[in-house]
Amino acid sequence: MSKVEIINRALLKLGEPPVSSLNDAAFGKSYELIYQDVKNLLLSSYPWRFAVSTKRLARRNEKYGDRFMFQLPADCLLLLKVFGAGIKDLTEPRPYALQGYELANNCIVTMLDDGIEVEYVRIVDDDTPFPPLFREAVAAKVAAELAMRIKHSLNLKQALENEFLTLIQQAELNNEIAKDAELVPDNSWVLVRQVWGD
């Protein structure tokens, strides 16, 4: 399902006619902006399994004081877990979750000099392979965001927010949202790249 089709699902929930193109619609650019905001918000708020990736990081040449720097992936939206030394390749079991690190300059900074692997939520540019519950959750949230602007109805907005929460609960029950995800520890920063503001 394309971006326009998902936006049209949101408009259908509001009783509005569909659009054939966001360029032609009166509020097309607003629809697209709200859609991008909502999509990235949902990806960074819940570890949807379809968007979770794992990657071994390369150490940068420069150091951060006396510590080593590992560049985060360019498509990293939300950092979930960091694994420490001892990993030879991604097929081996992970020995332990790394604790003593921080994030700076879009890098993981640690005393370890090798073997950093991360699990993260990636930016998803291609909207067509979204699972059905994610698509419906995005559509419900977009509709809720548009409810006041288009329908001037707080009750409709609340109903759509309730529908959104029901869809999130269903995705959690279906195991489409990873329950075992551990966000970065309290002594580190949660990385949420605000790509929709770039």
C-alpha cells in the first residue's frame, strides 16, 4: 500500500473523499507532512519487528577523549540494544549487552576498541511493504491528527485515538512489536533521529 493509499485510508475514516495525488489535493502538502511525522513517530515509539535491524559497527579513526567511537548506521532512527566485544560475526551468539557507553556526535562512545554490534529501528522509506496493522495504525493516527483541522471534532479525534491504541495493542498481541526490546540504558541517551524535520 502506497503513502497516498494510507493517507486515503485516513481520509476515509474522516468521511472525506480520497485524493489521487498529494500534489493535486488542497491540503496535499499538509497531509504528507503529517503522514511523515506520524510514520516516524510510530517507528521510533514502538520497536516494530519489520523495521528492526542489526549491524556491526566500524570504529572511527578519531577518538572521543580516551575512548573509541563507533559510527551509528545512517538509517538509525532509534537505538535499541548495544552488544559488546567478542562478536566475530553476526551468526555467533551475542555475549552480553554493553552498558558503559554513551552517544555523542552520532556515535557510540566506549572504552572497547572492537566488536560493537547494535540492534536498532531503521528509517523505512519504502511504504509499500508495511504490515497491515502498522498501516492501519498510521492511518488512524493521521486521521486523529486531521480530525480537528478538517472536522473540528474533539469527539472524533478521541475516537480515532482510541482506534489507534486498539491497533497498537493488537500488534503487541500479534508479536509485531518486539516485547523483548530493551531501550538504551538510563545512563545513555535514547537516539531518535528527527528525519521528518530535516
